[in-house]
Amino acid sequence: MKLKRSLKQNKAKQTRLKHSAALHEETKDFCVLASLIPSLQRGIMLQNKANPTISKSTGLPRKRFYRARAHSNPLSDSHFPVPLSPSHVDYSLHYPQLFPSSDCSDGSKKIEFADIGCGFGGLLISLSTLFPETLMIGMELRDKVTKYVKERILGLRLANPGQFQNVSVVRTNSMKYFPNYFEKGQLSKMFFLFPDPHFKEKNHRRRVISPHLLDEYAYVLKVGGIIYTITDVEELGEWMKSCLQNHPMFEPLSEMELDGDPVVKLLSTATEEGKKVARNGGQTFQAVYRRITLASQENS
Ligand SMILES: C[S@@+](CC[C@H](N)C(=O)[O-])C[C@H]1O[C@@H](n2cnc3c(N)ncnc32)[C@H](O)[C@@H]1O
């Protein structure tokens, strides 16, 4: 019995070590590149000539080299590293200028915005300059697309010293590992822009908005925090709205609040998917809800 327990503990320890080693590997390239910024700046012209994936004129990655399958299965097990808990997220790997080393975070500044299924990162880039003091992160399942966003951010940092230091991206399955990144009441904004529709009824469980997942989102959002959703698929728009409407911890923003929120305007204009829909003259359906306290909690 004792031997069995010790074997089990040993195995758990090994898994933890494996995860943290893998996490290091995953973010290493991002971190190493970031620390080499001055020399990269000097060699950027040279590099761009040699590296066709980066545009010579802008220093930014060229999208055609990062094409990926349109959809990934969010229920399948992909192999990427996952932090054990929100306190294991190494901010120095994501925001090196703001957190020069992994032990310099006193926990007072945390990620506040999360773009779930950020795709090619258009929203994050717009938000980064609109809210320069706020830390934000995109979560993206597809490997190549995540790489594109990483390089886009690095390119923008190089071209605009001091800017875009508050934005990052991580490859992960938000449906599974979201709670590993954020603690209770940490976030003030969450974005679900043009999520995959998963039309068939048997696949509705793959949708990133569901009654069950809203419980998790309510947990990580602070009271007053906002969930922004938009889609060009009417049925999905109705689904997301009804999930939010039926959840006891969310209420819709009023028309006046929507008009006064600069972020709402970005929902249909800032992302690559939104631009595509606009180009094709497509209709969009948005639902924007605020995290509230339960009446029972207010009275207690
Ligand atoms: C249709 S795209 C929209 C991308 C972006 N929001 C936009 O508006 O351009 C949906 C994105 O969500 C990502 N995605 C789907 N399920 C996910 C999950 N469980 N975790 C993280 N990303 C996911 C997909 O890989 C895809 O890039």
C-alpha cells in the first residue's frame, strides 16, 4: 500500500517536472528572441533578406507562410505545455520588458484581458495601443497561427520601441486549460470573436461558449468585467446570447453602454475574421454581457 502510494507520488512529481520543462521549451524561442532585441534590430534587414517568411518592408510575418487547417478539434489531446496553476505562469516570458526576470513579479500586475481563439491576433494588436497599461493575452489552439502572432508581436516591438510590451499569446486549448492561467476575479475583459460555429448538434459541446464554460468564465471575471462575443453565424449568435442571458451571473450591457464602449467598435473591425465578413458584406450578431454578483451573494 505504502509502496503504491509512493510510486504514485513519484509519477505525479515526474509529470510536474515534465510540464515545467516543456513550458520552458515552448516559450524559450519567444524569450530568447525578445532578449536579443538590440542585435535583432541591427540585423533585421539582413535577416529579412534571408528569411522569406518576414516581410522586407515591415519586418512583420507574412500570413501566407502560416496557413493552417481551418479547424482544430478542441476535444482532442494536443501536446503542449500547461502551467500547473495561474501562479506558475511566467510573466517574464510573455512580457520581458515589464518583467525582466521570472522572480520579479510581485503579483500586483496581472493579465486582465483574454482573447479566446485569437486567430491571427488583430484584436490584441488594436487593444495593445488602446490600453497600453493593461496586460493582455491571446489563447490560440493552432500551432502555426500562434507562431504567426508571436512573430507579429516581436516584429511590432522591434519596429516600435516601448510599444506592444503588454501583449502576448499562448498556444493552448482554452476549453481545457483556461483555469490554469487565471485566478478568481482576475480578468476584466474576455473576448470570443467569430468562434468556430460547430454546426452539428453533436458538436455543440465543442463550442467555446456553453452554460458549463460560462461558470468558469464567471469565476475568473471580476464583478463588472465584460464578455464580448460576435459571430456572423446567426444560429451561433442566438446560442451565445441565450447561454449568457440564462446564466445568473451575467447581464446585458444597455444600448448606451455599448455606444460608449470603444472596444465594441473593434469587435467587427479589428480581427481578420471580422474584416473578411465586412468585405463580403456579411451580417454580424453580437452579445456583450457584464459579470454581476448573485443576489444571494449580495445579501450575505
Ligand atoms: C474562426 S477563428 C476566429 C479568430 C479570431 N478571433 C478572429 O476573429 O479573426 C476561431 C479561432 O479559434 C481557435 N480555437 C478554436 N477552439 C479553440 C480552443 N479550444 N482554444 C483556443 N483556441 C481555439 C481556432 O484555432 C481559430 O483560430
